[in-house]
Amino acid sequence: MISKSDLKALLATPQKIVITTHHKPDGDAMGSSLGLYCYLIQKGHHVTVITPTDYPDFLHWMPYHTSVVIYTEEQAKAQQLVAEAALIFCLDFNTLSRINELGECIRNTDAVKVMIDHHLDPEDFDDFRHWDINACAAAQLVYDFIVNVLEDESYVNKEVATCLYTGIMTDSGSFRFPSATSDVYRIAACLIDKGAEHWRIHQLVYDNSSENRIRFLGHCLSHKLEILRDFNTALITVDKDELVKFDVQTGDTEGIVNYALSINGIKLAAFIVERKDKVKLSLRSTGDFPANEICKKYFNGGGHRNAAGGQSDTNFEDTIQQFKAILPEYKVQLLQ
């Protein structure tokens, strides 16, 4: 590990820098990445954001998103940028498997690696770590990194503020999750003072769906929602044919699991979707129920207590049955 003073000294002169984030980036992943990008370019650094995959259309309004290099679309360019970088910032993930093939490129480089993250159990690949599992979002930690670690609050301009507010808003569930503490509200207020138009950001993220996505959501709620009252659990399952039928795009499934969790009396909600290569699961819970424990123990995943994800190498139907078979183990907690 390098010290804070060593990192500040390195950032005192222009460097070639890569910023990356996790597979299928969400609002926090892109908000924290582009927010840090907007800060670093003000300091004269040569910066590129590289995402392992594409990201949702409802985030394509964000400042400098057109400069993002998508690894799956420009693999050679991305590999060259990683090889030439003096610093690599790894945001909103803490294990290199979360960035697919890009992970081994980064592991093998001599660049200084900076992790800024809020997930459990970080892998030991970084040289400097700004990590707090109690933070509501990686964007909150990027704000803290700029303001308190680098002592550069004056560089939090409207573009930085807009990106970081987006990350905090999306990962805190629009400030309704327990992680949205009074400190988070104070940061949000500061970002609004710096120029983040909170009403416009909310509209662009949440009121910007395609017709197909709305019809797909209706299909999920009308035809694919299953309530398991014996376990206070709700389940939505979608197979690959349904993804094709509704022309589901990156980001279209995001947040659907929350509708299941919003049902009165439901303590655990699951969204299980059959992708081309694997079956993916998104779990949400209320109170102290450990959604992340189920994902880590049974589905090669993890996350936060109330918001976690995983995947299964078995087929779609077997994954659904496996999930249901797990519930009796947690019946006491689910019925409390």
C-alpha cells in the first residue's frame, strides 16, 4: 500500500489515468466514474473511463459519457490504455472478477491501483484503498476522496456534482435506504449548492423509459410475479424468450425487483433472469434480513445486506427451484 501523501504527490503532476467500474454499470458506477473523471481532467490529467460492458441508455445524458471506452466494443484500445496508465482507479467494485476480462489486464499492469468502494470482502489487488462498507454509494466515497483525502473541494464543479449526485441518488434508492444518513443528506445538499439539478437528474434517470421497458414491466408484474406467503417472499422470473419478445436492453430490468419488495408484508424479493450465458439473480430485503448471505453462500455473489446479486451455472428452472428450496432455512427470520 502507498500512503496518502505518496498518492497526492503522484497526482500533483499530469498522469495517464484509467478509471473503471463493474460489469453492466449502474447509476452509482457511472456517477462515481464520470464524477472522478470530471475532477481529474480539471487537474490536467489524461483520463479515460473504461467500462467492461455497455450501460443503460438512461445514463447516456451524463457529462462526458461520450468519451467512455466500452471494453467489449473497443478491446484493443482499452488494453492499450490500461498498459500505458500510471494510475488505475477501480470504483464500485473490490474484486477483479467483477470486471470480466478487463480484470486480468489490470492485475498484470504495473500501474498504481486505487480502490474506492463500499462492498464487503475486498480482494487484495490495490495499492491505495478508500473503502467504507457503511457508505451508501461509491459516489459518496469519491466525494470524500476529493474533498477530504485530496483536499480539493473547490474542484467540485457542476459537472462533478451532477455525476456524484446521480450515484448517491441511485444507490440510496432515492435517499430511502437506511444507508442514507444525515451525512449523506449534507453531501447531497452540498452537491446541489455546487450545481447539481436534483429534480432534473431524477427525471432523466427514473422518467426516461422506452415503451418496451414499460410493457415489459407490466408483463413482469401481471404474469411473472409469484408470492410465497409462507416465507414473506416475492419472486419474479424471466426467461430468455421473454427478453427477446420485449426487446429488453441493458438497464431495462434494473429496479424491477423493488416492485416485488414493495408489496405489503414482503421481507425478501428476488428477480431471476435467464441470460445467454448464465442465470442472474437480484435480491432485495427489508430490515436485518441478509440478502447478501444467500447470494454469497448459494449463488457465487454478494453485495449489501439489503441489496445483493449472484449467478447460477445451472439451468433456469433448477435455479428457481434452488432458490425456493433455500427459503425454509431462513423461515424464522423471514417471518419475524
